[in-house]
Amino acid sequence: MLPLGQNGGADPNKLREQYGPEGVSMQITSDWHIHSCDSCDESCMNQADLIADALACGIQDFGISDHLHTPYNLPDIEASRRTYDSVSPSPRFHFGVEVSSVSQWEIDEVASGRYGNPIYGVRQGGPASPALAIGLTAADTERLGIEYVVGGTHWPMYCPVERDAIIRDYHRQNMFLATHPLVTIVAHLWWWMGAWQDSDGIYRTDPWLDNFGRIPQSMHDEFVAAARERGKVVEVNLDAMLLNPRYTERFIRQYLDYLAWMHAAGVQLSIGSDCHCLRYTEIRLDDAALLLDSVGFRDEMFWRIPCKQEITS
């Protein structure tokens, strides 16, 4: 069993005692989910610092992927691209974006101009089971030189805050992303933040954080089949999932088994730190490597974009 930290999550010191650094074969050398100060949220990292820090941390292939919820956020992605062009000397540093699953209803609402500052779209008042969308077009990807698209489910889509309803809704959104032609990587499957958080900040109960097995196996099977058929990559998210101090040891252990099961089922996996920090060196890569090593992962198993010199040679 993975040792639990004092305030939740996996305790890194106890992990080292249990697995021993000399026995760890897993190293993390790629990262496709990183946010910069150009992102629309609280991210604060400078892209120039990222390049230096990634090298110091042993990261060889990586990319920036700032947030895009609706087209309202496109100016942030344009700013991110300008910054990338000004600082990117490396053929192994790539330009991506993280899109959210949103509703077509809210995209239309935001376009109407009735909302003052809809950074996160419109999170209340939408129709039940709305048509899903992303705030990115094929023309945007070409214009901005976007090399890959990370797509994530970030919030319930106007459904009741009830366990079974949330599970059905998140599965619908995950399936939408797994079948969308512009999405390369499906991010942080079954990440949850919001309701059901205990007073100490830990999630111990609904919607699936008490027992990941509450999600029907049929949903996992359907998602895996779609990911394989469409050639999608599924993210192993470090900061929001495996290293999340608000998740319990039981959930993290079950989630690791889930990732290993998907890999065995033929799904391509990628590493994404989901870094929102001031400096990339704040991400606990060694701790994440210990966790991944515990279920048999090795660095060569993970997807990556080839070096640009390899692509053009």
C-alpha cells in the first residue's frame, strides 16, 4: 500500500523508505501539460525560466499548454504564442494548448457580450445535457502553430451535484474529448474539485474519491475502445492526480492501477505535470516517478512528440 501523508496524498519520505531510490527504474523525461504566466488562470511561470528549469530537472521533450475555455481566452493563447516565439531556442520545446470541454450554449452566450469577464465560460444556468464543444477551431490551430491539443473535463455540465449524475456527465465529456478530431491528449481523467470536500481540505467521499470502483467498468471499457480507435493519448497527470495532497492514499493507489490497466489495454499514455507554479523545479518529479515505478511504468512507455530536427531531417 502507498503510505498516506499527514494531510492526505502519498508521503514522499515514506515512499522512498518503501521502494528505495536504488530500486527505482522510472525516470520522467517528458512533460506535455505545463502552464505559463500567459494562461488565463493563476499560473505564473515565465517560459524562459521553464526552458532552463526543465533541462535542470532532466526533462528532454516538453511543451507549453495554456488554458483555453471559450474563444474569449484566445488572446491569452496568442500572447503565449508570442512569448514562445521569443524564447524558444530548443527543437524539443513545443507549443500546445489545453482546451476545456464546454457547452456550445455557453460559447454562444459568451459571444453575445452579455458577460463582463467570462474567463471560465458560463458555469451556471445552462441547459441539461447540452451539446458539447471546445473553444478552438482547426483554423485557430493552423494560425497559431499549435502542435498538440490537451483536452480536459474541468466541471459538471449543468447537471445535479449527485454522485451518479456527475459520473454520467464526466463520462460523456471524457468520451467527447476522446472522439474530438482536434484533441491529441485527454487530460487528467476523473479529476475532481468542488463539492464533497471535507473541512480539512481532503476529498474522502463522493463522487468517486472514496472508491474509484464506483465508476462502472463499462464506462472505462467504452473510453478505452474510443481512445484506441481514434489514436488518442491519455495523460498521466502528476500534480492534479498522483501528487494531489487532497486525495487519499486509497484513491491514488486505485488510480495507479487504472493507469496500468489502460496501458496494458493498448492505450498510449503521456506525462503531464499540470504545473501552475512559479518555477518548474517545484514539481515533485522524483516522487511521481516512484509512484509510477510501483506499478511497472518506465520512461520509454510514454508518448512524446519527436524532436523538431528529427521531424524536418
